[in-house]
Amino acid sequence: MNYRTDEIDFSPFNADEVLKALCSVLRSSKHLSFGYAGDIQSLIDRIGRVFYAGRAMFFLAGKDDGKVEIFEYVKSGKQAVAPELTSLFGQKLSRHLMTLPQDVTLVEDANKFAEEVDDEYREMFLKVMTAVGKERVYLIPLKLRPSLSEADKDERLAGLLLLQEADTSNSVKWNKLVVDTLVTISDHLAKLFEVETLRGRLEAHESEDPTTGFLNRRGGVVAITEEVERARYFKDKISLLLIHVDGPKKGEPARSVGQEKSVLSAVSSVVSTMTRPVDVICRYGHEEFIVALPRMDGAEAVKMAQVIRSSMGIAMLNEHAAAQSQAMTIEPVKSPCSLSIGVATMPDDGTVFDELLSILNELVAEAKDMGGNQIKSRARSNN
């Protein structure tokens, strides 16, 4: 149920104290990054302390994967409930809770509020609320309101702010001015979340190769280095492929711009089809790609390289057929398009990205010296 003015105690806060509290929280959030969990945890801790809360929680909607990130401040002596919501079912409950309050909602009776919770989540909700305690809880949605240029669009939800009063006896109770202040903070955080989301999308755009949709060289080096570091930390295998598109044979004409695009499209199609969702693909050079294959040993990586190399012929035929169906006038690539692929595996061939890359370059150079259309690795080679 939504709060009413006559339900809220107007003591002991006054306007000056609320204004100071608002400025304190907003000042601390000015430079925070929603991409860094430590900043968000620091902010929710500050909100909890500034408003004398028994508990303060952020539920933040994930950007793409649907995951709800949960950050919690708990006053000494109270039980944390965020760990209860990290399970798969807890995540579903969290997403459901984020959709319930359309405005500031006061929860005084958990059993009564549970009537608004879907049947499948009700039991777990009541279990969580038992751990939360009997003190009053405010649910404040973090709404993204459309701008003047987006007047035809609906509000969107960035997350949920949960605030609980300290105890039911003689503690601070929040008056309407305090609640309005919390709403102002929520609006500010929603806008900040939107800015961070847009910044994340911009960074993703800056690290993406527009021709293939893969990571570009800069973004790929960062991502693959992280994968190698992760594999070393967990003592896992990881293999890397360096895929080089062979140029025309001696005496054959150079490829036109349109033909080069067809070749890149074919390689992109093959690589994206044959790799797994966990693999990292990077366009490293004009006609060169690096693929990171976590938890894959050298023998398996060579097999994948064989499949990629052998699939190029069909992929080129598909590209030519697609061009014809769209009435495009690109001259087909008449000579076979082949690939030279180097395969390196950690820890056998190196323990850092630079070492593995050096070996990959040597292997691809060997393959090209032998006429191309080769797969080379330290362990074995395939013509």
C-alpha cells in the first residue's frame, strides 16, 4: 500500500537535518560508478547511516543478462538477507519484487503485503521478511522518467531502494519530509544508473569492430588477457587461435573491396557459428582474428581449427548466393579462400598473453611460408 501523510511520524527530523542528509548522500554519489560494486556498496552504507536505517538495500537491474545485483547495509545486530537472494529462485523473487511498487510503498505487515506477491514466490518472500524483522519497510522504485523528447515512452525501472526503520520501540521514525528526500535520492540514482548504462554501451561500441561485430583489437586484447589471467589463476587450460585469411596466390588478381568484405563476412560467419558462447573473438588485424577458447586443450583446439578451415568453402558459396539474392553486383571470389591458423595452449606454450601471441605469430608465419591453408601448433600440424 502507498504511504499516507497521516501514517508517518513527523519527529524528530527537521528540514535542515533532512537537507544536510540529502546533500551528504548526493555528494557521495556524485563520482560513483555503477560499474564498480565497491562504489555502490559504499553508497548504500552511507544512506543507511545518514538516515539511521536498520537496513538499506539496492536492487539493481542487470544491463543485459537479467541478473539483479543486490547491495545491503545492515545495522549491527540484524541479519543480512542479501545472501538469501543470490540463488536462482532468489533472483526470480528479486525481479518480481522490483515490479511491485509503482510508487513509494510502506510495508507494515509482511503477511498483508504478501497478498500482492505471486503465489510461487510468496513462501520465500515471507521467509525473507521474517529475517528482515518487524520494523517498517519502505520500497522506493528507482524510475527512469522519459525526457521531453521521449514523451511518448513509458517510465522504466532501473532498480529498487529498500529502507527499513531501525526498530519498533523508540528509534527514529521517518516523517514525510524524510520519505520525500529518499524519493529525491532515488530519482537521482535512477538517472545516474541510466548514465552509467549508456556509458557502458558506449564503451562496448568503442571496443566493437563494426564490420564483423566481434571485439576490435583494443577490446579484444583486454578481454583475452583477462581470460588468460583467469585461466592461470584457476589453473585451467586455455587455447588461442590466430586465424589469418590467405591472400590470392601468385599471379592471381588482388581482391576488390567488395570481395574483401565477402571474405570477412564468410570468416565471421564460420567463426561465430563454430565457437561457443564462452569463447572470446577478436578482429586483430585487417584479415586476422584471435579466438580465445577457455577450458579447451590443444588437441580440441586443433579440431576446432580444422572445422573452421574446412567450412570456408561453403561459407563463401553462401556469401555469393546471398549477394545474388539481393541483386548485388559484387564479383565473386574466383580462387578458393583459405585460412592459415596457429594454435597455442596455456600452460604448454606460455603463461601470459604476450607469450602465447608471439608463438601464434610464428606458427602462422610458418603456415604462410608453406603456401597457406595450414593449421600449425607446437604439438602437431595439419596440411
